[in-house]
Amino acid sequence: MTEVIADARTFIVADDDHGIRLDRWFKRHMPDASFNIVSRWARTGQLRLDGKRVAPGDHIAAGQVIRVPPLEAPQADKPKAKPKRERPALSAEDQEYVQSMVLHKDRAAIVINKPPGLATQGGTKTERHLDGLLDGLQFEAEGRPKLVHRLDKDTSGVLLLARSSGAAAHFAKAFSSRTARKLYWALIVGAPSIEDGMIELPIGKQPGTGGEKMYVDEKEGSPARTRYRVIERAGNAAAWVQLEPYTGRTHQLRVHMAAIGHPIVGDGKYGGQDAFLTGGISRKMHLHARRLRVDHPDGSKLDVMAEPPRHMMESIEHLGFDFSRGDALPFDEPKFSETPEGKKKAISAAAKARRKDRKGERRSRGRG
């Protein structure tokens, strides 16, 4: 009988990982877990995909839930060499730090305002990250909360955590089906001539970067759509924009804005030196997840906003923007045609309408 690991972690498969093999997912996101370790987890039943046993060579899909035991867990097919090393207890300072991020808490969800510079998950050369602080957000629940989605290390703002496996599955479905709505604020270099536009440029992994950098790939890239609206402009030097991603590609907003000639301020990775403004504007990333709206498991609507970090507030003030205008633009619900489920409904409705029309035509011919 397989031992249940109490502190196992769960991860949601992102869009960019859709269709890849499970062992490739571990190579991308948990390089410290070797192929032998992953194979052993799978063989002993400790590794699960949507609650079911899975093999390293199986392909995964966006929205699925991967259950991963801790790296230090004792293995069932090897003698126990030494006691399992538990995660070190958080210091009082770390608990206070992570709890200061909380914007909303209920039985199913915790929403935080992630600060810039804090990675969501660990990786090579990343020892301090949000995932390592989640014990401080357990509160009265039986287990630590689970990450539902991610933000780039230098992107700040609203981040949703699920407080149970059931809630994690519910929220994962909302993100994969595009019913969850995310709104970002960004300061960009220059000012678009079109105030309200849709960027539809496919995105792929740039060769030679090991997947660390994305680019517009018209031939083999994954479809990507971003809605932008100009909130306010500082002449032709800079603009404050509202961004709504209709797809969830890695670095999508950063790639799209750079592709139309208006990189996000501070984003040297995609904008190069052109991404930095002079005159006392911070060189940090000016991209902030301002708002999240998603269906709650209890049937209500969870709608949370996060204040921008200090450097972004200072830049908004420095450029003479009126902060009160930030939330004046609409935050649209997606049309059915903008979600995978909606597309299926639209196709089904169209087919039904055609059948109805043909049936009406046959009746008319019969009466004639």
C-alpha cells in the first residue's frame, strides 16, 4: 500500500505546457527531481495526475493537477537511509511578511498581492520564493494553500491560492476555460496611436534560450491575444495602459507590447535599452496584476484588486498621471467566442440553427 505523503504539493498545468510529456514538465519546473526519482514516484503511486496514477512518458494537458511528493520523501522500494527532512519552520519575520500580502481570505481561497522580485516557485538558483512561504498562509486549514496560477518574478499583483484540492480543481478549470478574468496595469514606452486595440500574434519559445525567452512566431507559435486600452499618455514619451490577456502564454503581455513597438518600462529582456526611461523613472518592471475576477466554488463571484508597488506609484505620479483614472475603463466579460467552451457552444448553436432552418424549408415545400 502506498504511503500518503502529508505535505505533498500540487501544481496546475499551464497553457505553455499543454501536450508535453510529464518528464519534460519536471525538467522545466523541477530540475532537481531527476528522471529516476520521477520514475520511482510514478512506480510507487506517489505521483498523480488529476488523482490518478501516471507514467513519466504520459502527456499532460492544460488545467490538469499534478500531485508531487516532496523530494526528501522516503521511497517505498529502497531501504530508509535517514529520516525524511522536513521543511524548516518559517521564522516569525517570514510569517509576518507573507501574511502582510493577504488581500482576501475565505474557506476556499486566499488572494495575495505578490511583491515584485519574489518568484512564485523555486528553480535553479532560486531559493527564496512564494511556494516556500505558503506554510505561513495555512491559518486554520488542515494543509498549506495551493498555487493556482503564476506571475513572473518581477511582475507584482493579484495571485490566487486555493485552500483545498477541490477548490484548486475548480479554479484550475476556470483558468483553463478562460472564464477567469485578469486585468493588468503597465507603463509602456511611447504611446500607441490606437487607444483601444487587440494584439493577435502567435508566441513560441525562442530557439537557443532553453525556453527562457519567448518571441512572436508566425509559423509555429501558439495563438495569443491581448486587449490593450490607453488609460493616459505623457505626450509621446510614455503611456499608462490597461491590459487584458485573452490567452495565457508565457510572458505574453511583455512579448506583445514589445512587438508593437511599446515595451513595458523596465523590461530589458524584451525591450532592450529602449525599455528604460530617463528622468528618475525606476528601472524596475512596471507590470502589475491589478484585478482578478473568477467564479467562486460557492457560486459567488470573487473580484479582488491589488495596489501597485511603490516604484510604480512613484512613476505614475512622476509622469503626471491621474491615479483616479486607473479604474475608469471597462473590464469586459469575455464573449462566448473568446473561450474554448464558448466556441463549442457557438458551433453547436449554429449547427442547431441550420437544422431548424432546413426543417422549416422542408415543411414549406410540403405545404406548397
